[in-house]
Amino acid sequence: MKLNSIEDVKALTEYQKIDQIQRIEKKIHRLSFVPASICAILISWAFWGMWFGQSTWSPMNIVLIAIALGSIGHSNVQRTDLLRQLFELKYGQ
């Protein structure tokens, strides 16, 4: 692409900024599904355990819950970072 004037450079920069904002918003939207999906998995796992008589808490159960909570926390941290980037892109620093 050939840039002939300052307006072309500004337009290209604005286009790249809009594209980056859309990518960040898409990532934020995908990360919003992590807590709900893990909650659904844990609830279905609990019902399965109750249905088949696995009512005792083993160390493996606690490890699985810890992993689930860790992944939810990590997705929240990623969303916070993406929101910070989005705010900086839209409104400047």
C-alpha cells in the first residue's frame, strides 16, 4: 500500500487502531464465557458424583476445584488487562 499524504497515514493509523479495538473486544467477549462454563462443568460434575454415589471428598476433587478457580481467576486477570488496553486505545492515556 502506497501512502501519498499525511491524511493517508492518519487514515491507516486509525484503521489499525479500530481493527485492534475490535480484536480486543472479541477476546473480552470470549473470556466472558469462562466462569459460566466452568460453573456449569462443576455443577454437572457434582450431580454426576451425587447420582453415582461418590459423595466423599477426595484430594482429587479438591485439586479439580482448585484448577477451576485458578482458571477463572486467570481469565479475569486477562480480561482486566484487555480492558486496560481497550481503554488506552479508545481514550488515550
